[in-house]
Amino acid sequence: MRARCRSSGEDYNLVTQNVKASFDVELLESFRSLRLRKDVADITEGQIITEIKALLAKVKNDDLPDIKALFDKELVMDLAETDVDAHILAYSQKFKQVVLEHGLEDIFAGDDGEREKCKRLVSCLAPLVLKADVKPAVRWTNKTAKSMQKVYTLVYDKAVAHDRHFQQNKRQRMMAKVKDKSKDSSASAKSGRAGKAAAQPKKTGAT
């Protein structure tokens, strides 16, 4: 609104109305007595806005979606991105985005919430071979990975190791193909020479 007023030349104070003044008198009185428990004169704009946001967040959180189904649908790792740093970081950022978009900050608050975040982050990993490597590591061999930061580090290290192994196998397959092609070419050349020699007439002795 302020940006629009700057571009149009309008006076912000004339085209807007403060939150307190916009309240129905009876509603404001109920809000004051039940929520804020202050005299109307002592209530500030900031206090009203804070309480309204808290009410909206509570309504949203009381109607929670299926958390597992939500993350299975929306938290997808971009395997088209070949840079390990980029796609692991993007995956973590996507997790935060899903939490914010669906108002789940309070659900994932505290130690229990942190553990649940780690669980959801691991459960949506891809490819399956990476998930199969990380999941038992978190549960058995790396039990300290109970925070998002530590799980991120573990996932990143495992992803780098998997990518290195994949690249090594890829190079080995390429080298094997080159060798096979070289062998085929050599065999074909030998076969060609042998066929040419067989086609030449044999020399006979003088009569």
C-alpha cells in the first residue's frame, strides 16, 4: 500500500485506516476483555495485529494435513541437478518452504519437533539407494544426527560418496566400451587381412 501511494502521490494516512479504528465497537470490546484483557485506550495496533496472527495460526494448525502425505508429495529431490552441493541445499530449502507455506512452524518446534523434521527429511530422500544408506546410519551408526544441521551434513557426505562411486563406475564402463571397440576393430582388421590373403591365387612352380 505504501508503494502504491508513493507511485500515485496519494497520502498513505488518508487512504488507509488503522486496525483499531476499523474494528466494530462491540467486537473490539469482546476482543479486549477476552483476549487482551486491557482497557481499550491501552491497546496498541501492534498488540491487535499480533493477536490476530496468533488466532489465524491456531486455526490453521488445528486443521492439520496428513504430515507424511504432505511431505511425500511436496518434498521432492531434484535429481536432474547434477551438482551435489546444489541439489542437497535445494532439498533442504524446499523442506523449509513446505513448513512455512503450511504454517507448520509450531508443529516442528522444540526437541520433539526437531527429531520429526529429521525424520521427514530422511524419509523423502532420493534416489532410494541414498535413502537406504542414510536411514540406518541415522538410526544406528550416527545416532548424534538428531538435528537438521547434522542430518544435512550426513546426507551431503553420503550423497558425495554415492556420486563419486557413480562417476567411477561410469568411467569404468566407458573405458570398457573403448577397449571392446578397439578389440572389435583389431579382430575385424585381422579377419580382413586373412580374407584378402585367401583370395589371392597361389603361385605354382614352373613347368
